[in-house]
Amino acid sequence: MPLHLIYARAANGVIGKNNTIPWHIPEDMAHFKQLTQGCPVIMGRKTWDSLPPRFRPLPGRTNIVVTRQSDWEAEGAQPASSLPTALALCDSQQTIWVIGGAQIYAQALPLADCIEVTEIEQDFDGDAVAPALGAEWVATARSHHVSAKGLPFSFVTFRRAGA
């Protein structure tokens, strides 16, 4: 079962602020949709709560929400008490995408095969940071872009060395 992480991070490592994304890059959102469409997505409850209501659940994807709240329910989402429980809910043939937040990324990183990162070439203020990637992670693809608003960014694929 391929497990992939996907996130956007600022030059200073920030991925969020007050349960929101501190930038707006439509090109990144389109990239996210293209990669995750048709696949299960695993997220923490705060990430679920941060999605605009019109995008809950994320359409065309199985939405699995990891939460410690045993009575948590949301239309269109499958609750899971832990990351291993969430993974067990997934079809082993499909790519599984972990989409946040910081705690879920940290738990999933040791299990991941691939990480898709949007690297934003600007610092942002925030309170959630991307997991640190060790030397075992190698950038295997990189494409540079500039958003419609003039913000430079890159789509980068990281894979485990030797994988």
C-alpha cells in the first residue's frame, strides 16, 4: 500500500497558522486535487475542521479523519482512532495520501514511500511546521512555477533513497 504525504511549506518550514494555510496559491490547490483525486486521504480532525464547508468532504476521495474523540461524526468522513486504524480502512492497492496536519505528518513520515511538497519561496508566520526530512529523502523531481499573484514556488517529489 503506497503511502504518500502531501503538503505545501514556506521557505521557513511553516505549513499552517491558526488551523489555516497562510497563503493562497490556486495552482497548488489544483496540483493537490490532481494528485489525490480518486484516492483515500487521511487527515487529523483539525485539518478536517479547517476545510471550507463547501469542500467537506473532499470530493472524489475517501475522507478518513483521525481523532481522539470517540463520538466524532461528520457526513462524508470515516473516523479513525489512530493512524494505523485509518490505514486499515484503506484499499491496499490504492495510493493513500496523508494531507495533514503536523502531528499526522510526523506519525506517517516513517511509513511513507513518497512526499509531494510545494516549496514556497517566501517565509510566512505560522504555528505549524513541516516534518524535518532526513538524508534518506531524496528529491527526484522538481518543477519551478510562479503563481498568478507572482509568488514563486516549486513542486518537489521526494522518495526514500534506495526505494
